[in-house]
Amino acid sequence: MKCYELQGPDGPEGLKLVDRPVPKPAPGEVLVRIKAATLNYRDLLTVKGGYGSRQKFPLIPVSDGAGTVEAVGARIRQFAVGDRVVGSFFEDWLAGKPSEAKMHAALGGSVDGVLAEYRIFPAHALVKTPPHLDDAEAAALPCAGLTAWSAVVKLGGVRPGQTVLTQGSGGVSLFALQFAKMCGARVIATSSSDAKIERLKSLGADVTINYKTTPDWGKKARELTGHGVDLIVEVGGVGTLNESIRATRIGGTIAFIGVLAGPPPANLRLPLIVMQQQRLQGVTVGSVEDLQAMCDAIALHGMKPVIDRTFPFDQAKDAFLHLASGAHFGKVAIAIQ
Ligand SMILES: NC(=O)c1ccc[n+]([C@@H]2O[C@H](COP(=O)([O-])OP(=O)(O)OC[C@H]3O[C@@H](n4cnc5c(N)ncnc54)[C@H](OP(=O)(O)O)[C@@H]3O)[C@@H](O)[C@H]2O)c1
């Protein structure tokens, strides 16, 4: 089979297209023919070795893939050849609370990912693809989709009538916007681009703010709501945290997810989190059980992930560069076969 291998922390240019034997499923395992993968900001970090000491080399990168069952090992009853499936980001976090052991096997980081024509999964790490999604759309679910689901639905507990703020138009944020609307919430969505803001509106954003032309967007969000938003999906990280604290109501939640905005400002307003009794909730993707719950909701609501562009397998490096450019709206996909 053809697969991309990262032999060192050399960035997208270090990706090598190599041949490896097609693996055979052992008892309890499933061989999946990967049809599509999608990229996350994390994949830009992992190709530069930014995943820390747990990252192995050589590594097949990229966590998020979907495809078709090609063969099953002994004792597999829940999947048959031809079934369309999505693989979990964490192979061994089946359900319940996270733990070091459950989070050890993270695809495209500590274990091989999906930028390959075939991959073996333990059967417990697979869920069936929502039938209305194509393979690229399904491949958007494991990391970006599930992180947004955990932030908004599982940990955020968003209810109808509440207000959610999303930052920018990347993969996690567009899913968060869609899930917040699914929950009946009002969404304030930000972007650095007026053209992207028009697209955010067509996805259901009720109010939009350009965070470049309105750098105090947190203050603006607080004014617009009167008292602040109930939940903010913090993909910027410490670099945007000051405005997020401002935007969030007393008793509200900051779902802390990303690192997009770089280092913190000198005057980080952390004491305000205490005075406003805000909840700072770390979010790390989710379990297989959560992935199944999200897929059920997506199927019921006919929700479609937003795919910006799909690159052919032999142009995978260009897909990484496109993601790095920040020109995308939603997910950048790679068609594998
Ligand atoms: N904790 C977890 O489990 C987890 C899971 C997934 C992702 N993440 C993290 O979440 C973040 C988002 O990941 P992603 O894959 O969705 O990224 P992405 O698709 O690459 O998102 C990029 C977009 O984010 C927006 N953005 C960039 N800087 C911003 C800023 N300072 N303020 C507001 N928006 C900004 C921009 O949107 P506009 O062009 O519209 O301005 C940009 O196009 C990353 O830091 C990633 O590492 C964490």
C-alpha cells in the first residue's frame, strides 16, 4: 500500500510517499481501506515534531480518516466487509472519563495515523459512517467534529435560548457553530475576513464580528448580549483569553481548546475568572461513545460538515500548505482512493 511517512520533524516537505505491506487484521481487528482524510491544525504541529516526546518516527501522520471495511479478523460480529466506517481519534478511550491509559494511543501522534491506503483499527475504535455523508465529510468527524461536540454539547451542556460564541472559521469552530444551532442556541461568530463572515451567516450565525477590525470583540459581544455569552469556544487559547473572559457572562463557560492566537498578553486578566465565577473547561476530543452519540445526532439532523477543498492523495503536501495559509473555510480534505 502507499502511505505517507514522516521520518523526522521536517514539516510538510518531510512527508515521504512510501510502500508498506497491506497489514492483516488479527482477532478483534478490522482492516479499513481509507477513502479520505481531513487535516487539523494539530497535523501542522505534528509534522514539525510539535507533539512532544510521545511522538514516534517514522510516523504515518493525520488523525482523521474514513473508509470502507476491507477485511475483518476473527470474532468480529459488529462490522462486515463493505461497511462504511470512521475511526476514533483515541483508539482506546471507549467511554467514560479520560485517563492517561485511555488517551495514550492518539492517531497521527503517538501511533500511526490515516494518511495511508489501509489501516488496521481495533473494532472498538470504529463507528459506522452517518449514511448521508460522503467519505471526506465523514473524515471531518473524529477530531474537529468531536472536539466541537464535546465543547458545546457534552461538556458545555448548551440549551435552547443560550448564546455561544465561536472564533474564526476553521474546522472546530464551524462544527461548534453547527452544533450550537442544533441545540437551539444563538451564535455569535467571529472571523478576520468579511467574505468568510458572509459564509458564517449562511451557516446560521445570528451575529458576526470581524475580530481584526474589532479587536475588543469580547467587549462587543458582552454589549450585544447585555450580560455576556453562556459559552465560548476558545480555539485561540491564551492569546485570545482576555477577550473571551470579557465576552463570557458571570457563571459562564470558556471551553478551552486551542493555541491559534499564540502567547498570552502581559496583562492576562485571570483574576476576573474568579470574580465572575467562570468555568474554564479544558477539552480534548472525546471517546468512541461520544463519537457514536455525535454521529447519531448528525444523522438525525442531516447535518453536513463544511469541506473547503479536497486534494488528491499525491498532492497531500499542498493540502498541508493550504491549511497553513489560513485561507480555508472549514475542513481541508485529502481523497485517498
Ligand atoms: N483540544 C483539542 O482536543 C483540540 C482538538 C482540535 C483542535 N484543537 C485546537 O483548536 C484550534 C483550532 O483547530 P482547527 O483544526 O479548527 O484549526 P483551523 O481549521 O486551522 O482554524 C484556522 C482558523 O482559525 C481562525 N483563527 C486563527 N487565529 C485566530 C485568532 N487569533 N482568533 C480567532 N480566530 C482565529 C481563522 O479563521 P478566520 O480566517 O475566519 O479568521 C483561521 O482560518 C487549534 O489550536 C488546534 O490545535 C484542539
